Amino acid sequence: MTFFLRNRLCFFLALALTAQMNAQEKAVLTFVASAGDFDRFDSPVSASLEDVPIAGPDMGFRMAEQTPGGEVPVDFQFDGNRIWWQLSGETPAGADRIYRLYRTDGAPKAPAGNLTVSREDGAILFQKGKKNILRYQYKEEMPPAGKSPLYRRGGFIHPLWSPGGEVLTRIQPPDHTHHYGIWNPWTHTTFEGRHLDFWNLNEGQATVRVVGLPVFQQGAVFGEMSARHEHVDLTAPAPEGYKAALEEGWKIRVWNAGSEKGPWVVDFTSTLNCATDSALTIDAYRYQGFGYRGTEKWDDQTARLLTSEGKDKSDGNGTRARWIDVRGDSGPGKSGILFMTNPQNHNFPEQLRIWPTGTNKGQENVFINFNPAQEQDWVLHPGKTYTLNYRMLVYDGTPSPELMDKYWQDYAHPIEARVALNQSGGPKRVLVYTRNGKGYIHENRAASVEAIKKLGAENGFIVDATEDPAFITEENLKKYQAVICSNTNNETFDTEAGKLAFQRYIQAGGGFVGIHSASGSERQWPWFWSLLGGKFRRHPPLQSFDVKVIDPTHPSTLHLGKIWKWEDECYYLEQFNPGNHVLLAADLTTVEDDKKAEYPGVIFGNYIPLAWCRDNGPGRAWYTALGHKPEYYADPNYLKHLLGGILWVLDGTDRLDYSRATAVLMND
């Protein structure tokens, strides 16, 4: 069978306003989706459209993947300021896939797809083609004959069907009339001094009601609905005899993954807010929260439960788990649901309530729930929002535990999107330049090139490298969004023509990154000092010293804490550009240097800048004085520092505009 591995992708958004297809069609956006550390299969991916002016009342769009065999049409869906689409088929770890969005006059804004969401008889029905997926019922379900009317309620999922059409949920079973398929009530709570049970409805203390009508949308990539629930105190001394204690929002999103043979991928989100100025405490108890009651066909003989920790019905109750797989006999052979919890949930990984082997005399006894308050109380405070997220993968067949763990890993660890701008319609490209003139040559250049190429492969930008000054021409530099001078030194540019080409490239909006001894390059060229942000003067012997993080919010310093203890050459620069935004500084009280009084002396107090950034207007510049030893280019902290600087420069690089390049002679 085919299974769907949810996306945890890194994607890079690129403006491509110059790609003219014909008079009615133009490529307006190019996206690069990177699989990252995981193999992918039919994974959805999204990109932000915030501050990207692509939409209009009469505009239509189409999307296509760029492949070696040509363009392949891709379904997509707009959702607010995001666009969603799907990586069809398999995408191996580390692979990049490129997509373009075209504006087409008169075409549909987005394809409709075969996933539908509709309202029917007090419920919201999700379907794929002619197959049912799930039904959310908001109309109150009356209890069976002879049962108390207190058992009535709405706001639950039933039925949930497998791709083969097997019903996997059950409501109002004779043994527990208050069980409602898939639902999310709380059992023991305290509100304004009263003890309320929203689970055992026959207690008459509380209930859960749906407020208003759910809203829904559908598209080619997903269908979604939202509903409002009130957890109502039926014992409140209010004039009405009841009082809302807790407000809950439900969102159910069904992904259009794979084929009509499934599997189904369903995301469930519950948001909790106190309904009054009073707190609500969810008291510790063995069962409450996101729950599931299985089909009456499943029992100790026909069903199997397995957790991420290898527990089952016999020993899994009360244990913690990232996921639990529930499967059993069905018409298609075997069907099941993989329930996954999210690392952002309260008290993750939540403890499980599992009906152990032998419950209900071994008959009709499949029940599980993720309980964030099994061992300790959970206090919900007024004015705060609490969110619980779960995913269900609904399938026919017998996926392996290894595959199920991949599903969870992908769901639990999404990659933060990075944005890269490129006027040519592809991923960004950087040039690493390592030319050294006469004088000392660093042995770290090869290691730095290898490290930057690896960073590019992992983060969606292309890296070329050269130490040939003849390569520095205006025509060649136009290919790049940034030039990285990695450990260049002395006379880096051999000719006046090369200097002029580089200067015009920066004036046109090209980005610049300088690493370590780049500050010792072009020591007779003041324009270059200004670009880099300073000019190398000297350094004391290589040693360990403290690096103070001046700006902990920059992408190149976010990971470092307040003090970074580091061994390196502590560079002393002069001729600082007053526009530098300092990121790191050496704590001179930790630097051993018998010439310290000569320079830097007391000019900078106890700290001298080591790394900085600067927005040059049309482009950006970033420099770090660190990076002397070759082995530093395998150090995780240093690589994050370097990557953050490169990406910051790339993110600020728009298309090159040589009308801004005014230099005709060096230093103009």
C-alpha cells in the first residue's frame, strides 16, 4: 500500500518578475522546496506570500514543477497569506525541487481538486472523490431509548472511515453511553470552587455544546473546518442555571494526500480559553482529553495496539508515548489509525489511557486517549490560550513501526521556512572567493569552501568557488546574489578592472560576506575597508577568550547565549565603518596580549568588535573576524554563526540593478 509522509520541509521563496512566458502569462514566483533530513512522500508544503503583491481580483494562476523533462502541472491552494501545494511521489532526503507560479489572465485562481467538504443534516462531511473520510457532527445526538437525556451532545467525529470504507469509530456504546467516537472532554475539573465532570455526562454536572454553525473551506490541497465548543457548568448559581466555564475551538484539516486508496491524513487542533475571569483547573485523573472509541468489531482478539515505546494493550496503560497505532480486522483485511501527539502539547509526551487486555471481558474494548493531566493538575488561566495538536493517519494495510516513526518525526519537526530572492527564477547563488596576494596564506581556505558548499546544499543556495582574479568580471558577477571573501588576504584583486567590476557589483545591490582574514585584504583600498566594515591591524597569539554577544537576535548569533567561549585569533581592526551594527565583541579582559596598551588600548574600553552587519541600501554586508583554524569549519556553533550571516545577506539581496552602479574608476 502507499503511505503518506507529512512534510517537514524547508522552502525558499524567490521573486521571479522577469520571466515572461507570453503576453498572457508571466512567472511571478519561484519556490525551492528542500526535503531536509527526511525522505518525503506526497508531502504538502507551503510558502508565505506576505508582502508579495501577486494577487488581483481578475488574476488567475497556475503552478508547475521544473524538472529535467520539462514542466509538470501542480495543484495548489491559497490560504490567507500562504500558498500550499504537494510534493508528489517520493522526495529523498537532501533533494531540492523547484516550482514556479504563473499569472494567467482568465484562468482559475486555483484548481478545485477532488477533496470536498459539505454540510449535511447537522454535520460536516469530508470526502475524496466518492469516498467518505470523516463526519464531524455538530447537531446534538440524542441518547438511545431508555437512557438519560443528559447523554445528548454534539461536537464529535463519527464516523471516521478507512480508505477502504471501514467505519473505525463508535458512539454511545451500551457500556459507556458517553463515548462519542473521537472527542475531547475533561473529566475532573475545578471551576469557581465547584467540581465539574465534562466527560461523564450522566453526572449532570457539566456538558459540552456547539456554539453556532461550523465554517469550512475546500481546495486542491486540503479541506478544513472550524467549530466553537462551550464547556458548560450546569451547577452554576447563575440566573440561567448554567454558565460557560471553558471555550474551545476545534479545527480539523484533511490533507489531499496520495490517491483515493489513501491513506487519509487528518490534523486536529483544540484551542482552550477560559470563558470568564475565573481560572479552570483540569484535575489530575486517569482518563480525559483527546479520546478515541474504536469500532465494536475490535477486541482483544481482533485488534492490536502499539506505542512508539513498544508497549501494547497489556502494558501500555499510563505510559508516555509520541504515537500509538490502533489497528484491527476489517473488510480490506487490516485497517487502522496512527495517532500522533505534538511536541508543543502540554506535558508532552502525554500519558496514555488504554483499556488493558481483558477490559469489558475482552469484548468491544478498544479505547485510548492522550491525557496531558494524568499525573498532575493543569491550571488554565484567564487571558491565555492553550493549544493541543494531534495528527491521525488513517490507513488500510500494515505499516511497519519504522515507517510510523517516520510519520511522527516528520509531523513533529517542521523546518522553519527561509526566504531567498533571485531575479533569475532559481535558487540563490553565491561566489566564494579565496584569492591571496603575496604574503601569509591561510591553510583554512579549502575547509571553508567545503563547509560553505555543504551549508548551501543543506539550505537551498548554490555555491561556486574560485581563487582566480580573472573571474572577477561584471558579466560573471551578475550571476551571484552575494560574494563571500573567505580568508582572502593582501592584494586580492590583481587588476584595476577586477576592482571596478567588484565595486560596481556592490553598488548594483550585490551582497557581501567577509570571513576572518578578509579584513586583511586590499590594505591600500579605503573603499574596500568601508565595505567590509574595517581594516585589519594586528592580532595577539591564538588563544581562548570570551566573546560577548552584543545582539542576540541576529540570525548569526541567536544560538550563542550571552557569552561564547571560543579559541581563535582575536583580530584588532581599525578604520571601522560607523554604520556597522555590532553583533559580537571580544572581552579584552580575557585576552592575553602584552601589546594591548599600544592598541587597542582604551579606545574601545573592555570590548572590541569581532562581527557586525550593515544594510548598504541596495545590498547587505556581514563580517566575522573568527575562523582561523581549518577545524573550525566543522564546529556546529561556528557553522551556525556563518550560516546565519550568509542567509541574512541573501535575504536582503533583491535583483541587481546596474543603473545604480556609478563607479567608472576605482574609488568613484
